Amino acid sequence: MTAVERTCAVADDVQIVRRVLAHIDAGTTDEGEAWREPVENYLEPVRFADELRLLRALPSVFIPSATIPNPGDHVERVCLGTPLCAVRGNDGRARVFRNACRHRGMPLVEGAGCSHALVCRYHGWTYRLDGSLAHVPHADAFPDLNMATRGLVEVTSVEVDGLIVIGELEPAVAQSSLHACAQDAMTTLTDGSPWRSKLLPAERLIASESVVRPINWKVLVEQFLEGYHIQSTHRETFYPLQYDDLTVVECFGPNSRITFPYRNIERLRSRPESTWTTQQRMTFVYQLFPNVMVATFPDQVIVVVVDPIDVDHSMITTYLLATPETAEAALIAVGRQSEAGSGPSLLTRGALEDNEMSAGVQRGLHAGANAFVEFGRHESAIGHFHGALNQRLALLARGGG
């Protein structure tokens, strides 16, 4: 990976608006290389196992910081097949642990909550918020127990710019050929300059949800990375507000940012460039390799994590965030959706449409009609994603991991 590939610079607001307006005038969009991905790469169990081993050997985003804002807050997620939990300590630091009691392996954290200590529901072993073992009932029954060494097992993590990033879940898998790549990935994921100004203000968690979907993890990632489908898939949701097949694509390392402009961007033409802003004018989707998307909207930010389960199933976890100023209105909106007879929001309807298309693609992969999946020059961010994945799989194979 070159120094150019590692740079995290993305265009500023004025530069993005210029590019979008130029595309509108010319009837164009950002273009890149076309890509053909073999269908067997989605369906082959051996390939899937290699992908999962690779993902476990690389850093990845675990959760948004907003999920555990206060001391004692904790949350769990099965991350790439490993049960993990994040806890904010009394010192304000967020720590990530393997979610298993050191006695019998019972999960310490189930769902989300806040407490002064983590207590195992099974036998009452108690851990401080920093993971150290504080109390064992009838400790005399464990003559060889060294409490100082039996705290929760911590996973390397870094909290920066609104995200908690974890290190490798299986460091031993990352042989020397993959080690430098993993280091570069951690450097890129902990430089939040591309998304900092968009994500940091959204410091309130409004809602979160985890759902298993019958879709390969890569198909789910792909649905976020192109605007070629806006008119045909989102005819009554996003298309009235956005342009079909008009995006700006920027890549930094294996990651990318895709800009989806709104039609109201036209109003900036008559205004001085010094006043131009992307706020309320476009959605940004940050694809943080390998399996996380951060999507910005006028009054919300959505963080989506895709955890592979097998070739045909994935767990998709969605975190809905908002600024303190808009959080109350967002909470009211979520509440109304849950009431009987309330219809889903625009974003929810759009997500349902995307997931319906992805489920259809997954079924089509089994139809035997195609040897490969075709991605055109207007879907170049998808090719970038697959290229980064293939490059790292080759390194994994070369290292014998």
C-alpha cells in the first residue's frame, strides 16, 4: 500500500459542491474501473471461511462512541463470530472485552445498560468497570484462583472521532505478509478526519437494532456504494429528493466516501462560494473497510455494521444517532413509528427497499444464470471494495495464515 493510498484527505464542502454542479450540468457522474466479481466468491464456503479469517485478522469499527456515553454504560455485540462487550469506565475510558465470565464463560453483558459493576447472573462473579475481578462468592472454594490475573480479557481498542475501533481478534492469523496491512488499517480507521465533522456532533444514540438477514455480507455492503439504483429502487422515497446515478466517489486506503447530492443543491448556484455548505444538501456514505458504513442525513447519522454469519446470512446492526438539538424530535419520530398504525419513516422505507433488492440478488446468485456479477464504471466504489478485499486475501494466503 502506497503513501497515496493511505492518505485520508477528502474534498471539502466547496470542492464537493463544485463537482456535483459540474456533473449536473454535464449529465455525468464520477466514473472508475468496471469490475466483474465471480459468483462463486459469494457462495463458496471455503472462500467465506477465508474472508472471515481475514476480517478477524484486521482492525474494524466495533461501535459508535454514542452507544456508551457515560461511566458504567455497556453494550454487547457478536463481532465477526466473537461475543464482545464495550464498557465505559469511571475514568471515562472505553474498553472492549471478550464477553465471557472467567468462571464458566457466561456472558457478562446482555443487551445494553448501565451499572457500577459487571455481575455474572450465573454465579455472581463480579468485575469492576475496568475489567478487573472484584468479588468471587465463596472464594475459598477456588484455592488456585489468582484474582489479579482473572479479570475480563481485553481486546485492543482505540476510541477516536466518535468511533470505537478494535484491533485484530486473531492476531496470530495475521502473518508477516498481512501485519503491515493491519497496521495501516488501524492508522486509517483512527484518523477520523474524513468523517469527524459529520459524526462527532451526533453524540446521542436514538435507537439500535440487530437483525439476521438471508444475505451474504458483501451483497449488503454493495447496496450502500452506488447511486445507479436510485430511480428504479427508490422511485417514491429517495428519488424525488436525490439524483439518479449521480455520485462523487473518493477512496482513502481500502475505505471510500460516496456523496449522494440532493436536488436542493441547485439553490447554491446563486450564492457566494464562501457560503456553500453540504449541510442539508447531500448524504455522505463512508464505507469503512471491511464491514461498516457511516451514513449522514440532514438530522441523523446511521452507523451500520455487517457481521458475516455464513455465505447466505449476515447480522446487520444499525445505530441511529442524532445531535443533542435534534435528538428529542428523532426520539418522538421513532416512538410514533412503533405505535400501531404508524407508517415507517422515509429512511426506514428506503432501507427496506435496499434490503429487498439485496435479498433478491442473493437468491439470484443461486440461479446459475451468471458466472460473475457485473459492476459498471458508475459503480466503481464496489470494485474498490472488492479489490481491497482480494488484495488482502492474497496476503493472507501468502502468509499461510
